[in-house]
Amino acid sequence: MKVQVNIADPLKIEESLDLGKTTMFIGPNLAGKSLLLRCIFSSITKAEKYILTVDFNSVGECSIDEEFNYAIYVDPYAVIYFLYDKYKSLFEEEETSSKHSSLTYVREDVKGILRLAEIRSLTRDDDLVQAANELNNVLTQISEELKEVEHEEEVKYIYPLKISVISRGIEWKDAFGNEGNSVNNLPPSFYPSFIVTAALYSYALSKKRVKVLLLLDEPDAFAYPSFAYTMGRIIRNFSNKSEYFYTLIITHNWDFYKGMLHDKPLNLRLFKCSRNGNTISIRPLSIDEWYIPGLSVSAVLR
């Protein structure tokens, strides 16, 4: 999957990249990774597109030689859904009003997570069941591995919060038996749980033999390390099990990275983004390299 990148502002990125079915970009803050992801997403013109966060303007000019049926974009700004949930009654009053105001645009931005309900409606029930089984298989594998090394106490943290998306909001249940239908009493860690749900629905959709591209900007944000690692293994497993499920991912998280690389994943490419002034360069990294720039600093400085 080849991508041509031409971005002039606010940073300069001119690259020709050969991406994998699963691709990860790493690099420091302010190194243009989010710009790159948004440019690629904006360049996809024939797919049905979903932004599960705040809408953004297109940036730069990118071209991609692969066609997709669906493209789904998520970044940490999805936590702004907290505002929609807190002021839901106010937004619903605005929604039913015949008079639209600026609040209409705010409402659509802060309820971006709920666009996943439409993706859920496109899937088949049997495929959702299969996707849930695949997810549970990964959880079982990790649980057994933790027991083997006598760290069973970590099992409850590998997937601490499960989220389902319904037409008017979300439902959640945590590893301790608590449940609810509002995020107002949840920490920002509902975001990585939401990412797992987005990946599950996207994978299930791809089982209809339609090409789905899931673009994730820091899916591991707010995640406890063991949860970040588990999320990486879940997404990697989905990618390996469906020839129609593609992912482009930005990460700063060593645990998520290790989860994605578990058991030599198929068709994975890794790139490092670097910045010199206002110019960004992107180079491929081998998944066998022992030193991963940035992610390995704490190991070499111990």
C-alpha cells in the first residue's frame, strides 16, 4: 500500500511510503504524526468515512493507491464526549429545536463517539459474535500466560472496562462488577476501552468482505500499561484474522508497541518520524531492532 505525502504547512512533509496492512508510526511529540494521519484520511475519497472525534479540516495533499469501503478515524480528542454526556439534556433540547444555532455544531463535535453506533448497525450479528470470541481468546491467552509466571493478580487490569455504543450513548461495565450508561463517573481511561470497541466493530464489519481502514492516533492514551499491551495484541489479532481489515496507528507507548509485535505479526510496517526545524522525515524501522527511538530511552538510561 503506497502513500505519497505532500504537506507544506504547518510542517513540511514530502515522503513516499510503502505501508503494510498494519502500520505503526512512532516519534516524539510535535513530529508531524497526527498531520500525516489526517492527510492520509483526507485523501481517501471513495470510502464511507467516519470521524469518531472532533471534525477537522483536510491538511496537505496525500494520495494512496489502495481503495477502501470504509475509513474510520479516532484520536484522543474523543474524550470530549464527556461534555456531551454531561450536558446531554441541553444538547437534546437543541436537537429538537427548529432553530439551529452555533450549539448545533458543538453538539455534533462532542458526540463524535456515537457515530460508532452507525458502524455497529452495518455489521452482522454473527460477525460481532465472532469478533467478541476473538477478543475473548486474546484475553484468555494473556490470562493464562500471567498465571504461568505467577502474576494472576494482573488479570483484572488487562481489560478493566468494557464499553458498548448505543444510539443515544454508551453502556459500560468494569472488571469489578460496576456498570452504568454515562461516562460522567468514569476517568479518561474510557477512551482506550472505546478504542477496543471501535476495533471490534471495524473488524466485524470487515468480515462482510469489505475493506475497512481504521486510523488510530494514540489509542493507548490514558491506558494502564497492561491494558495498553492487551489492546495491542487485540488489534494485531484482528488484523491477522481478516484480510480486509487495515490499520494505521500512532503510538508513544512501549507496552502497546510490544503487544502489537507479539508473536511476529504479519504484514506489519514500522516507521519513525523525526523533526529538523519545520521539516519532517520518516524512515522505516525493523521490528527486530533492539533500540526503538524514544520508546527505549528509559531502558538505556537506567
